[in-house]
Amino acid sequence: MPIIEFTSNRHPTLGIELELGLVDLQTYDLTNAFNQLIECLPDRGGNRFKPEIIQSVIEINTDVCQSIGDAEKDLRGRLGVVEAAADSLGLGLWWGGVHPFARCDDQQVTPDERYLKLVELLQILARRMMTFGLHVHVGVDSGDKAVMICDRILRHLPTLLALSCSSPYWEGEATGLHSYRSKVMEGLPTAGLPPLMRNWSEYVWLVNHMVGTGFINTIRELWWDVRPHHNFGTVEIRMCDMPGNLDDVLTLAALMQCLVKALSDEIDNGAYQHDCHPLLVAQNKWRAARYGNKAQLVDSHTYEARSLPQIVDNLVDRLAPTAEELGCGEYLERCRQLATGPSWAERQLTLAEQTGDLSSMVRELVIQSRVTAL
């Protein structure tokens, strides 16, 4: 059975991955333009601008960052480069969990062996992966700890989803959900909430079993809402919809870095693991997907339903010392605004009602999300 080595990180390093849609500035529909865009980027994007399974997406990755401030500088620079290249091609960038009216049948699969195998394996489920998420990596020092943190952070994942909901539409239809993306992802056989695992050894056995029996082709096909990442030596949190701008990305990334660091410190210092029933987490995830930041989530300690602002206020207060240590206090504080202000799902719905036209709504949000002036 192959050994999977975990790369140790002594510092809670930070890495951020953005999945952004490519839209035609004439129609504001998604367009299969990744190959044209990558040709206009320095060194054809290097390792920091990557394709996804469909050609209407670009993935933008930071370098390994020591702080959220470093990540902000990194992302603003990369986004500026992408926006300039996109402008030259008549393209815009869509920040949201799902494009409001694009159709799956119009999306072209990236001609890459891995993606073609995925389509063969997953069939229509792969062709429905017209979704855009925010993925955040935080460094930890061992595989065992990464698995333990994946377990202990489960109770917080619905809060992260509720703060980031930005996908109320699917193929032109209002779904009634604030995060339809999360439901599309749950249709995949290795996505959604992860199983409970006791240690790194059990995780390695599980991965090798799935690859060995042909259930997945590679470890990269585990799309859980949170997972260990052995090559980077991180806990990777994949729960969030793509928020509507960079400021909110950084706010959520700061929260995730603080959560992982605080849980890591608790493990080092010795702390009782208060059990959180998996069904309670699943129930809260549904509430978050359905209602966004208006969700009432069940507290895993008191078993009482509480509003998201109450939950976030308590969480931010508890994480304040960790945020001070990491130098991200100002970013973390903005979580309170995300909990009380209109969510990106609500903004999409409101703009669509005001304009009466989904393409006009997309146009307005594409303009608002820019990091560089037109």
C-alpha cells in the first residue's frame, strides 16, 4: 500500500485559490475562453493561473503566504494582470458560486487527460460542475493534526457557508436557495462533508482503498468540504461559495486561518474534544445553503438555534487573541459585517428584481468586483 507523506509546516501558512467565471462582455454569459486568456498572461500563467474542468473558468492561486496581508498583496497583483488580459479580449470575471443563467450544455470540457477521465467516470455529474468556490489552505505540522483539525472544524463549516452564499440561481431559474453550488457539489460521490477519521493512518488507508478499488483515479478527486492536503502540508477548507469581491475573500480567509490556528493550539495544549453529531452538521449546512446569513444554526454545545450574527460575534470574540497573533484582526472583524449585511445571494436577487434582467445584474456585479479601475 503506497505511503502518503505529509509535508510539515511549522507556521500556519496561508494559500488561497479563487475559481472565477469568464464572461463575454457583450452577452455577460459564460464563455469558453480560458485558452485565449492564458495565452495573454505572462509565461502562459505559470503555476498560478490554471484551468478547471470547464473552459469558462480560471483558477488563480497565491504563493505560500505568511499572513493575510501578504495574500492580499499577492492576489491584487495577480487579479490586476488577469483583468488587463481579460479587457484586451472583451472578457470579464464573474465572482459568485454559480453563474446565474449560463447553461451546462454550452460549457466545453478542458481537453486534459485527467478531466476527460473524470467526465467518463462521473458522466452528467461532471458536466454539471459549472460552479466556483473559494479554497483556503492553512499550514499545520503533522498529518495526524490535519486529520484532527478536519474533525474539529466540522461544526464551523456551516457558518463559513452561510457567510459566503452567492449562488441563488441555476440556468436562469431562481432556486430558492442561497447556495445552490453546495447542492451541486454534493451530487459528486466524493464531495460534501468528509467522513470522521481518527488519524493520518486511517486517512491514508481510506485513500489507498478508494484508488485501489477504482472508486477514484487519484487523491485529487476527494472534493470534501475540508480535507488534509499532504503535498502542501495544510488543512484545505473548500466549503465556501466564491464571494462577490476580494475584500470578502480576505475576510473569510482570515477567519479560516484563525480557526485552524486556534484548533491547532488547543490540540497542542490539551483540550477535550466535544462531540458534534454529524447529522447536526449536515442539518446546519442545509440551513446555511437555504437561508444564507439569515439562517438559524443549531449550537453544537447548547443545541439551541441561534442567529448567524450571534454565532459570528461569539466566534470573532473567541478568536481575537489568535487574530492578534497572526496580524489579521482588522480582517477578522469584518466577519461581523458579512453576518449582518446583505449576502451576495441577496444582492444578486435584489439587482435582478431591480433590473428585470439577469445579464444586467451580472454586468453590474462584474464591474463592482474589479480590483483595477476601468
